[in-house]
Amino acid sequence: MWQEFFMDRVNKNTLAKIFRYILALIYLVSAVLKLIDFEATAVMIKEIVQLDLLYVRTALLILILLEASVATALVLDLMKRFTRALLFALSGFFIIFNIALILNGFDNCGCYGASIKQSPNLSLIKNILIVLMTFMI
């Protein structure tokens, strides 16, 4: 009896750890690629949101810092509740943002900066999977 309980617990912990590392990788790659070509990413996002470039740069810098912080917290297993809440908030924002991009006919969400082109449809699926993984960590 205790062996079944132990094995179920080990499998859940292992799966949660795998999901934490996958999520960390997604957010770290996203932050790094946005940072590598910061100006091109800012111009691309400016075309999407139709705001002044100064505001877009500021928001982009905050987003990069948030993504890098979430990735670090996931790898180091820090502030679990706050990290989960931030993951849900970011994913919720990105889901709404991707729906808006789909409805307005854009072909690149800017999720990985100007380096990697990803359709809003694929990004929407990715963000739904991120929410599901977040429930599991």
C-alpha cells in the first residue's frame, strides 16, 4: 500500500519538475531572443499595438525582465505561489493578446522577438499548454 502511494508521489514530483524545466526553457528562450534583437522586436510590436516606440520599448524591457525572472524562479524552485500566479497572469495576457492578433489577421505574434516567426494560432495553443503545465507544477 505505501509503495503505491510512494510511486504515485514520485511520478507526480518528477512530472512537475519536468514541466518546471520546460516552462523555464520557454520563458528563457523568449526573453533572450527578444533581448538579442531588441530594436527590431520593439518596432515589430509597435506595428501591432500602434503605440509610441518609447512606450513599446519600456513595456518590452519589463516583459523581458519578467520572463527572465520567471525562468530563474522556476529553475531554482523559488517563490512557488508567486511564480505560479505570475505564470497564470502572463499566460492569460498572452492568450487574450493572441486572440486579438488572430482576429486582426496578423501572421507573427512576436513571442520570440523578431528572430523566430510564430503564428498567433500556434502561440495560442502554446499558451494554453503553458496554463495546463502551470496547474501541474
